[in-house]
Amino acid sequence: MTTDDSVQVSVLGLGAMGSALAAALVKAGHPTTVWNRTPGRADGLLALGATPAGTAADAVRASGLVIACLLDHASVHDVLDPLAGDLAGRTLINLTTTSPAQSRESAAWAAHAGVTYLDGGIMAVPHMIGRPGASVLYSGSAEAFDRHKPLLDLWGTSTYHGDDAGLASLYDLALLAGMYVMFAGFVHGAAMVAPAGITAREFAASAAPWLSAMTGGLAGFAQVIDGGDYTVAGQQSLEFSHLGDLQAASAEQGVSTEVLDVVQGLIQRQIDAGHGAEGFARIFESLRRPA
Ligand code: FVH
């Protein structure tokens, strides 16, 4: 698929991310109109060739395709609610991070206003936009995704997750949950070794390849979780996974065990329910049925 650089596009919100998205569009030759609540943030984009809009309404009227990348759901309402009439008949791609319920609410609002709606979750930081490793998840209008995919691919790998507008956000937040728990685990390890005079930088040199190698186990966990049989042979059992040694070593180092305690709590609930010989992936059941 080649990029149709004649697609006229407007970008609402020129924070760090909105500016990166707009810059990629301008550099690819799209006629790009930009607007930001606080003036002055468009200067770099204007130098690249973007067209400024004095108001959000002017920006919306300039293009058939409107990209919103604002702070949060409330700011999307602040900007777009007064513009429902102007947006009617156009396509809105909302890349603001919102909850799944908020994304669905925006989709319903757009449908009511006669706006084609695609929601997106950006899996990248601004400097990654347009570079390898950036990806953006989408859900909502399949027609909008298919029509604009060449343009969307300017930002990173574009993946469509279905017509439920909340799914891109759900995926986005679930992936971030995995990331933050992993980061917390790394920081916990760094805190453990710090009293031994090992810097976080030295620890990271060991942790990065270790954690990277461990991601090879995710597909196996997924197979067990999807199959629903935690007795499948070859898994590390819950009893074997007991984090007592890790908690004790952390305490000896004078380090809080809070991060480990959460995981051990999930393990213990399954052991207490008589599943200690089953695989570690069974903590999925602890999470699905909160205590
Ligand atoms: N930056 C990142 O690394 C992450 C990566 C993953 C996705 N997020 C989400 O992207 C949305 C925008 O993020 P951002 O980095 O551009 O955020 P800021 O630099 O803080 O810019 C916020 C823009 O929103 C405008 N704004 C805020 N409130 C209002 C409002 N009530 N009415 C109109 N505009 C509003 C703000 O304008 P101003 O303060 O300059 O006037 C900025 O343009 C976000 O959902 C991330 O979670 C980024």
C-alpha cells in the first residue's frame, strides 16, 4: 500500500505526542492544519510547513480527517463537544489515552453526531513516532482504519482490534500494566543489590538480558491459560514458585517486600485452595476472582 499524501488532515493538541504525530504527517507531505489551546506550541511545525488554525473549529473545517491527541477524556470533551456540527460527516481519530469505557462513550458521541470514529492507543513515546518499534493500536470504524492505514503507518505499525471502540484502549492499558509491573520488579531488584554496592546501572546490565530471555515463556503461559488446564506437565508449580526466599533476602537487605508480597499473595490463594502442585499460570484465577 502506498501513502496518498494528498489526504488533508488536522491535528488538535500539540503537546509532546500531538506534535510528533503532526510532524510525521507534514514530513510525509500531507497538507496538515494544526491547532493547540495555548498558542506558540505550533512554531516548530509551522517551520516544517504545517498550517496554523486560530480555533479548533477552523482546524476541523480544514480537513476531512481530524486527529485528536489531547491530555485526557475531559479535554477531548472540552474541545469537541462544541464542534459536533462541524465534525459531522468527517472522520475523527482519537489518540488521546482514555479508559475503554471512555473510548466507547466517545464512539457513541461521534455516532450520534454523524462522525466516523476510530480510537487509538499509542504504544510509543514521542521520539519513537515514525521509527522502528513504534506501534499504534486501533479499534472502532474498520472503514476509517482501512482507508487511512497508509497515513497511520507513518507513525508506526498499525494494528486493528475490531469495531468495539474500547478494545484499543483495553489492549493499550493491559500492555502498560505488564510494563509497569516488570519495571517495578526491576526496581525492586536494584534496591536489593544497592546495599551491596552494586549500582542500578550494573544491575540493569544483567536484568535486561534476563528479563528479555524470560519473555520467551509468555507463549507457554498463554497456552496454559487459554486451555484452562493448569495441571499440564512441564510447568513450574505454584509451590515451587513460593517467593519466601526472595522475601527473606529482600528483608535482609533492608528492602521493602511490598512488590513481592503482591505476587506471593496471588500464589498463596491458589495454594490455600489446594492447587499448589499446579502451574504458576494459575495465578490468573486469583486475578480473575479478586479476594
Ligand atoms: N507522551 C507520551 O509518552 C505518551 C505516550 C503514550 C500516549 N500518551 C498519550 O497521548 C496524549 C497526549 O500526550 P502528550 O504527551 O502530548 O501530553 P502533553 O504534552 O501534556 O500535551 C497535552 C495536550 O493536551 C492539551 N490540553 C489539555 N487540556 C486541554 C483542554 N482542556 N482543552 C484543550 N487542550 C487541552 C494541551 O494543550 P495546552 O496545555 O498546550 O494548551 C496539550 O496540547 C495523552 O492522552 C497521553 O496519555 C502520550
